[in-house]
Amino acid sequence: MAMVFVETLDKCFENVCELDLIFHMDKVHYILNELVMGGMVLETNMTEIITRIEDQSKIEKQEVCEMPLGLRVAPVQTLYRST
């Protein structure tokens, strides 16, 4: 399972490094939550995990609203898989 986590991080960040983990902790947590939640393994298929992450990114891009003066505000709400 650890190997799936590392390989998924590598695919999502395109050659992951320590700085990716530090500056994108929210995305790292989302990926980990796709693998494990409440101590139970939810998914080990890397393709399925990446598909869900891409879907989440699309939703976040759709929800970003334009503010006056060109400011962008991302919504607070995020999508988590419920099982």
C-alpha cells in the first residue's frame, strides 16, 4: 500500500519531491484519504485514485469565482468520497 501511495504521488506531482509534500499538503492529504480512511484501506487501484483526484481538480476549477480587481477566491468546500 505504501508503494501505491508513493507511485500515486509521483504521478500527480510529476516526479514528486519533498517540497511538493510541504507546499501541497492539502493535496497529499486528499490522496491519502483516497487510500485510507478511519484505518481501513479504501482503494489500492492507482488509476482509480488518479481519476478521483482529476475529478476533484475539475470541480475546484469550476467553483473558483472571479472577484473584482482580478482576485480569485477558491471555495472552502472540498469533495471527499463517502463510503
